[in-house]
Amino acid sequence: MVVYLDSLFLLNLGLDELLLFTAAKLGGVRRRHGRIFLAAVLGALYAAILFCQGPSYAAHPLVRAAVAVGMVFLAVGRREQPWRVLALFLLLSCSLAGGVLLLERLGVGQMSTGQGVPATASDGKLLLLCATGEYLLVSLSARLPGHQSKRTVPVLLTCEGRRVFLRALVDTGNLLRDPLTGNPVLIAERQAVTRLFPRHCAPTEQELCHPAACLEQLSRQWTPSRLRLVPYRAVGTERGLLLAGRVDEMEVDGVPCGSRLVAVTPGRLGDSHHGLIGTE
């Protein structure tokens, strides 16, 4: 059997990129295609070294584990829950391997053996079949009502060069809008967005409980055009106000949304998320 190194590299590159992208999506972290591609290149290079029977220690389980950790940290960064993504990456890899083994037992195809590295075109066809099935299962589970009700998305906020990353729960009941533009408004915890304010005028929890007075005070210390009061309704609150600030850029799940209002709440919103965003 003849194996071309460039085919082996490209096959593993595409496979690693697909697994990392899916793991990042399931983990609810920001998907940065450039970083994911570089991590996939690292995995493909390691696969090529294994297949070419490089140093004896290269195939050691600890080295394999270290490469997997390095790929995930390179793909998502250390600030965006890399251990969650690592667990999902390993789970997806194991499920893909299980699918390949099942198809082999059924006589559909057979993987070549070379340090456990996919290397030939027939490997690519078998993996493509398994990956398609895995993708369909993941997509189906993501559409189940119980999963959708707790879906979170990564949100990146930028204001005057200051950046904040948080996870927001997609809330179908969040209909809060900018009264001037009609654009949806993100609701965020005070602690999650404190760094967006200049250091000398970040509002405290007590100040946010009185939004009108807080707006007046902040307008003397910061750009008044950035600040606004947004009316809202909630269970137990017929008419309320939230202090909101306009950010220069909001990115939701990797999609730029432009300049938007972010309403700040004094209390916490949840354990797994620090913001609420509408389905739009």
C-alpha cells in the first residue's frame, strides 16, 4: 500500500479541524477559525510524525494527551473554558472511532493501520461516513426542546478598546429593545461587564438599584451619549428601568452585530451564564 504524506496530512487536517470546531460549538465558546486551523495543523503534523515512525516517545500516551491539550488550548485559548472543550473534543473523537469500528464490524470498510493514523483515501471515505452520522446526531440533539431551552452563546463586547467576553442564555422571553432604534438589547450582570466602564466610574450594585440617579452621576464622568435608561417589564415588576450603555461592537457566536445597547443588572442571572439575549 502506497501512502502519500500530503494526502495523510490533509486528511488529518480536515478531520482535526472538524472535531475542534464541533467541540467549540457544543462548548458554547467563541469559534475563531484562524486558531482552530492552526490547532488542526498541529494535530496533522503530529499524525505525520507518528505515521513516519518518528522518535519512540512520540507515540507514548502522555505525549498523545499533551498534544490533544495543546491543540484545544491553541484553538480556544485559556480564558474560554478549554477543559470543557477538551472533554468534548475527546468525546467526539472516541465516538467517531467507535463509529468506524462499528462499520468495520459490519463489513462496510476497513481502516489502514499505521500508528492509528488515517492515511489513505479509503480511510477518508469511511471517516466521512462516520463524521456525517455524528454530525446529524449532534444537530438533532441540539434541536431538542430541552437542549434549546438552555442554549448559551458566546458574546464579545468591545467599548473604547476595552473587551469583555461572556456567555449569554438565549431567552425567547427576552423582548427588550432599544426604544430609539428598535434593536434587541443584551442584558448582562454588573460583574461581567464592569471592565467596559472606565475605572473611575464603574457603577456599584447599590447605584444600579437606582438607575435614574446612576445615569445622572455617570453622565458627569463618562460620555453621556453612551448611556440610556431602558424600560422593561418582568414578573413582579410592572414598570422598571435598567441602566444601559452602548458598546462599539457586539459579536454574538462569532457574528458581528455592530454597536448595541447592553443593559446592566445589579444581581446575578445564573451560574452557567452571565447575560440574557433574545432569539434574534
